[in-house]
Amino acid sequence: VVRTALGCALAGYVSLALGVGRPYWALVTAASLYQANVTLTWSRGVQRVVGNLVGVLVFAAVVPLAHLGPAALVLCCLALNFGAEALIARNYWLGSVCVTPMALLITEFAGYQEPGRLITERVLDTLVGALVGFVAAVAVTNRRAGDRVERSLAAVERAREHTARLLAEPHPAPGALDSARRALAAALVDLRACVEAASGEWWQRALPQERVVRTERAAHRTLAATIRHHRAEGARP
């Protein structure tokens, strides 16, 4: 939250200070960068910049066609919107290639504008938003990521011990073992997400990698035992 608030505010102020006509583009660019950690934020920033720069080239290519009339403008926006919806979830930078010219064309619904000025403002706001946004991400480090790993480790160990106790019982309560198995699997997923998020943060204390590996291995063995137990129960007459 602090990263987003600081990065967006600074990106907007820098864009205003540079005299760019649409500072909200810089703000939106900064907001789009933030991911679970600095490493992923950097990757998203590169994708955003590359996608937007290629997108303004696409805009320069299609704007003569869009200026043929209102119907042509609408059809161009519809085609670009279809491309954005089809691509953005699969490949962010390719989706941005469609989103950028669509956003530039939408600004012309109220009246045609000078393409060179739109392209210049979009490029400047993209670069300002990406640079300032990433600097804010580096400045506001997530020191709590390591604490979340410790809590997730403890949760997995508790869930594994509970599941192991149920496995040791001759006749566990109906549904209890399945519920414990699902809880253990969910705790494992949460642990892996926390470890990956913490691994991508800079200025972070060393993570307990060996303990993580031991805990995950033990939990996976317990999960495998629950599956074998389920199969064995199903095979009984």
C-alpha cells in the first residue's frame, strides 16, 4: 500500500512538473507495476515500458485509418479492445501493445488530436511512471516478508502434525482426514507463495531455506500417506 501510494503520487507530481498534458498516464503506469516483490515489479515495469513503446508505434500506424471517420475510429478501438482482452491475461506486454493505441484513440472521441503530441505525452508519462514507480518500490522495502515465511512454516508444521495424528488413529472420524488433508495442502500453497514473495525482496534477512525444504518434504510425504490411506479404505470390502 505504501509503495503504491508513494509511487503513484510521485509519478503524478513529476509528470506535472515536466508539463506533460496527461499526468494521470504516469500515475496509472506506476500503479500497474506493483507486484508481490521488487523482482516481479521490475519484470512488470520492463513489460509495461516495452508494450507501451511498441503500442505507440501501432497507434502511429493505425491513426490515419482511424481519422477516416467516426465509424473507422470505433472499429479500430473495437479491434484493439478484442486484442487486449485476448492477450493481457496471457502476456502482459503483448496486451499492452493493444491497450496503448486503444487508449490513445479513445482520447480522440471528443475530437481528433495531433498524433505527434499524443505519442510524445504517452512516451514521457510511461517512462516517468515506470522509473518513479520502481524507485518507490526499492525505497519502500517489505521487511515483513520474512515474518510471513516463519508464520507459514509454523502453520504447515501444525497442519502436518494434526494430519499425522489422524493417520495414526485406527478409525479417524468420518471426513476428518479429508479436511486435514485439504488444510495441509492449503498451508503448503501459502508457504510456497510466501517464500517466493520474500525471495524477490531486496534488503531481506536470510530465509530459512533448509527448514523450508525439510518442512515441505515432510508435508508432501504426509499428504501422500493420506492418499494411500484413502485408497486402502476404498479397496476394503
